[in-house]
Amino acid sequence: MNIANKIRARPWVESIEDNRLEGGYILVLLGGRFCFNDDPGSGTRGFDTWAEAERETRVDCVYEEVKE
């Protein structure tokens, strides 16, 4: 399994777009109420490499917001 498919298989990942050819980033959008630990409240983040995207989308790098 390649890295992109490994990331897509994570249940909290909604989508991935590789925009690096246009000068952008690998854009990861988390689904539901999931957010990145490093950017509380945000479920969208850009990465420079697939390795970085894989590392930063692991279960210990995201959390699910609890709505009260």
C-alpha cells in the first residue's frame, strides 16, 4: 500500500489533494469533527511531503471535538 492510500484509509481523513505541481501543498481534510492537535479547531492542513502527511495524520496527532 502506498502512503497516499494508507492516509486515505484512516477513518478520520475525508480527502487528500496533491497540489504540489501547482506550487501548493498536499492538502488533507479531516472528516466529521476531527481536528489536528497542532492546530486546534482546524481539520485542514497542508504538507510538503507524503512522509510528513502520513506522520501528522496518525491517531495520536488528531482529536475529535466534543460538542456539548
